[in-house]
Amino acid sequence: MAEKAEKTKRPDEERAGGADTAVDVLRAAGAEFVGLTGLRPEAVTRLERTESGWVLDAEVTELARVPDSMSLMASYEVTVDERGGITGYRRVRRYERGRPDPR
């Protein structure tokens, strides 16, 4: 009995014309964000579906210091299209890692 070999698809190929899941969007946008800014997101604190795609907030280390609690952090708002490509980003705040949020 011959079995058919099934082609394994990458996550970005699962759905023609766009990202399949929120995880796919995060992976694609994260890789593009690193390429654009040189900053690697440490956490995503918001992921929201919009009419034109997605919006997410990413926390990054902008300036590493010793001790680590003194590192300069930033929160970026990133807008993403249906395919997971970044359509824009902006820094919304900067803060020291060890300081509580005053809000």
C-alpha cells in the first residue's frame, strides 16, 4: 500500500494571502521589527485585531545597563497588516526597568 507524502506547510503558507493565527502575526511582525529597529521585543503586552489588520504593543530594552534593573526600556505600538507586515510603529513611552509604572 503506497502512502501519499503530504507536503508540510510553514505557518506563513497555511492561509493564502495572510497570516493564519495571532501567533503567525506575532512571529512575522517580530522578525520585521527587529530588522527595522535592531531591537528585540522582550514581551508583547497587547495584541488587538482591527479592521485593517492588527495592533500590538512590544516592550524592548533600548539601553542595557548594569545592574539590569537600571536598563532603559521602551514600549512600542506596532500596526500590522493582514499578512503580518508592519505598516507603522512608534515609541509610546520610555522608562527604567526597575521603576514602577506611575499610571
